[in-house]
Amino acid sequence: MKIQLQGISVKELVEGYVDNAEEGVVGYRGKLNIRPAFQREFIYNGKQRNEVINTIRKDFPLNTMYWAVAGDGFELMDGQQRTISICQYVQGDFSVEFDGSPMFFNNLTYEKQQQILNYELSVYICEGTESEKLDWFRIINIASVELTDQELRNAIYTGSWLVDAKRWFSKSGAPAVQDGRDRLVKGTLNRQEVLETALDWFSGGKIEDYMSKHQHDKDAQELWQYWQEVFDWVKRVFPNQEGARTKYMKGLPWGRFYNDHKNDKLNAAELEQEILRLIGDDEVGNKRGIYEYLLTGVEKTLNLRTFDEKTKLKIYQKQEGICPVCKKHFEIGEMEADHIIPWSKDGKTIPENCQMLCKMDNRTKSGK
């Protein structure tokens, strides 16, 4: 791969700058693709964006950028955030404080405008095969520790499948979080977190394998259809998703629940009654675990209340260290607190319902 360092002025960079949001961003007389398919969306906050401009106006060196030759033009491999910050400022999209006063580019004196426009950016331009360029992109971004895992995957497996997948899962206001799905899904669209969630569920955690296999598919309809099926199932089984329920439901692994239980015979009305009962049960420490418990029957997801150390010591002394099951004596560290009447039969975590069992008997009791 051929790599060459070149100086590009801000004036050259911003010439022909056009930002069509997620449809594409170009600069450098329209020859630089600022947002290729493998790039993230713009994520700099105001302070970071302003510091780029302050660096330039003070003639301090800005970090090196990386472009790749693509046909008759270039693709920006690294430096998108800095590039867009520069172009937006010169275009007049935001102001920066100069000597205590907010100044848009057109408020600056001619001399200060020219100083910014003549500032020279250090740009490495590389030319090579697609695999060489993408491998280089991955390396330089690992060094910067800025990309998420999914953004790195997007860089490696760019293609027609990814372009369509981003339409469903990555664009602002994407269909993936519409129709109430935003109440159930955590993660930001532009950092590819929602896309990563969908891929993780659908592939069973083998995201790279799936993206590699489907990299050149014409579209991502398979993944999009799956996503819709997951949340259609959730809506049928757990239709009440409003108000306080949101904090218990948001971010749960709904795709995994769907994969394992989509064929179960589940009665929504009966489940709703159980949800209400469990939400009101003081013994349940983890209300977010209610939905998994109702699907799996595994009590540990509820983080049920346990007996405190004071109660354990009191019951141990009362039993004189004797396990009521095997009738043997044990030190307190060799015993565990157990509910005499289990929680599943309305047993409460109170001293009157506590007994100390040896670890062996406690863990074999009722198939524990």
C-alpha cells in the first residue's frame, strides 16, 4: 500500500462542502467523501468541536488525518469529527468564543478568516486494495480508542448489506426504534449500538460470522424482519409497556427471550396478573428480573430478599448449631439460612420463617 503525507489547507478542504446529513457529506471540491459507509455519524459535543477551531486559530498542530484514494476522489478514513467541525464553522453553523465574545466565522476580521483558511492540515493519503485500506483503518482507530466494537465491525464488513442495515438501525429516528420500540431498547443509533443489539440476538452472539457471511447481500431484510418479529411477540405477550413499566422493561434481552420462548404457550392476561403481584412483592429485589422469571421460572433473576447476619446468628444460637435435617453440629460458617416456607408458597423473609441448614442439606433441598 502506498502512503504519502500531504498538506491540505482549510480553504481547500471546505470548498464544495455539502452536508446532506445521513445521505452523505462531501468536501474538497466534492472529491472527498467525508462519511463513507464504514464511518460513524458526527458525535463531537460543543466543547470538543470548539477546541478544534481554537487549535487552528492558535496555529497549533492538529492531529493527522487519513484519506484513502477512491476512484477519482478520496474517502476520509480517520478525522471525520475534526473535518466536519472545521467545515461547519467556516460555513457558519456555530460560533466560538474569541477573547470573551462568541464569534461566527463571518464575524471575524479578514485577517483572522484568512489565518484559518490558510491553516494547513496534515493528511496521510493512502492507496491500496480495499482489504489493505480497511485493515489500516482498523489499526489507526484502535490506537485512538474511539470506535465502538460495532463501528470497527462496520469498517471491516462494509458493503451493500451494511448500507441497508444502517437505514433500518443507525439513522436518526430509524425504524428500529419506532412504534414504541424505543421504550424497550437501550443504546444510541449513531454509535451503532442498536444495530449491534439486533445482530447479537439474531446471530446468537456470533456477529462477525454473520456480517462476514452477508457482507455483499443486496439488503438487510432478514435482520429487519427478525427485529419486527421480536417486538411483535413482546407486544402480544406483555402488552402493558407504559408508564413505570418502562424502567423495568427497557434494555432487557428481548431477542434472546424471543429465541427461547417464542413457541411457548403464554397467556398475556395471566402474565399481567403475575407482573402486578411481583411488582408489589417486597421480597422481590430486582423488578427488572420479573419478565425473565415469568418465562424461565428461575427465581434467582428476582434477587429475592435474604436473611441478614443478625437473624442468621440468632437462629444459629437457637438451634445450638444443629442442622434440623441431618441432626449434625456445624460451625456457623458451614451453614446457610433457609426459608422454612419457601417464597414460592408465600414465605416471607422474617426470623420466624428462618432455619439454618448445613450447606449440603440446604443446596440439595427441593433440588436447589
